[in-house]
Amino acid sequence: MPAKVLAQRFALLALASAAVALLILSKTHSDATERIRTAIVDTVATVLNVLSQPVDALNQAVAEFDRFWFTYTENERLREEIDRLRRWQMVARGLEQQNAALRALTGLRAEALPSFISARVIGDSGGPFVRTMLVNAGERSGVAKGQAVVTGVGLVGRIAEVGDRSARLLLLIDLNSRVPVVIESSRHRAVLAGDNSERPRLIFLPPSAQVAPGDRIVTSGHGGVFPAGLPVGTVTAVSDGDIRVQPFVDWDRLEYVSVVRFDLPRLDASDIEVRRLP
């Protein structure tokens, strides 16, 4: 019988015998078995380390290429964004000059610019019936009741209670929240009313108002509590008079907020001209 066939027939028997022998050896001479196993592992680890070096070098080269490609694409995107912002800057400067000229022509008094107080959210009293947060700024920092609270993306709510070092923030989605707003495209006024859901409602809209999903909602500035033009959210659903707005703010990721210090310009007695009828 050829040697190849004999090797195939007795290979399994040889391997089984070797396994049994190693098992017996490990039970009777554990120290020797451990040294042999350690030597084998060291040898295999050395071989694997040598073989893995080209693979590691290739992985590093691929990672460097990915970083280079990401930097290149990000650089191109930033260039386009800078060009777009420069065009908007030119338009804004022209509008600013035109606005100043019109104000000077009509004698319209400019509104005072708001200032901001930065604060960190240190507590969350969220629940099914109340949606408030606690911030670490109070009367010592200049925070007052009723002031608007914003983030970089939009309006969060208003200050409901003020302490010496902390204040309680009433969110837009709370049941007690009412914010005068305006539809940015049509300039129709409304009130954003919270109902403890993630999407507050628009109420008190004029009957002729046309609202569609995607319309931006901003503060109207009426009442003197919120500055005009603060972004609030977008309309997401319009059905049977129920208009829902998705706020821009992500309530689950609020960490830092800004309290808006805003005072409407007051009229002095000297500014009021009394005209008598003939």
C-alpha cells in the first residue's frame, strides 16, 4: 500500500495519541508542560509580530490617506462656505447701510441690543407634567424673572424663578409656556403654546393665515419679553387646525444656555409730542 494512504489512515490515530500523551504529561509533569507551552507561545508570538508589521504599516498608510482625503474634502467645503459667507457679508453690509439711511430719514429710534449671561444646566425637573431646568446663574449674575433663554440654535424658554445663585428655566414645551411668535415667511402673528409634548402648538392664528410644513417660526417681540427674530422652530404638521412646531433645540442635549438681557426702549415725556386739535 502506498505511503500516502498509510499516512492518511494513521494520521488521526497519531494525532489522538499525541493529544492523550500531552494530556497525561500535563497532569504528571505540569511544570514541564507549562514551559513547553510558554516556549511555543513565545515562538508563535514572535512570528505573528513579524508578520503583522507589514499589515500594521499598510493600515497606517490607509489611515493617513483617509485623514488626508478628509482634510482635503473638508478644506474644499470650508472654502465654499467662506465664499458663500463673504457674499452674504456683502449683502448684509449693504442692507445695514440702507437700514441706517432709512432710520435716519424716518427718525426711527433703534432698539437696544441685547446682552447675554452664560449659564450651565445643573438640574432637570422634566416629567410628564412639568418641563423645567435649573441653571447656575441667579440675581448675582443679573438674571431676572421673565428673561428669555437661548442656545446657539434657537429659543429654549424663559426664566420662571430666580434665586441668588440659581434660576429655574421654563421650557417652550411646558404646559404653562406661551410665546408670541410670527411666521417668518408670511409675517402672520401667533402664540406658541406648550402642552408637555415634544412639539408645541400654534394658536391664535388669523383665519386667513396660510401655514405649511417647513415654515420657520421666530419670536415676534410683542410684549417686550423676547427680542424679535429669535429662531424657535419649524412647522412639522398641519391638520384640522392643529399646527405643530418642532423646536430647533434638542432638549436631551442641553448643557449650556444664554440668558438674554433685553429692555425695550422707553419713551420719555420729552419724546411725546402732544398735538391739540383745532
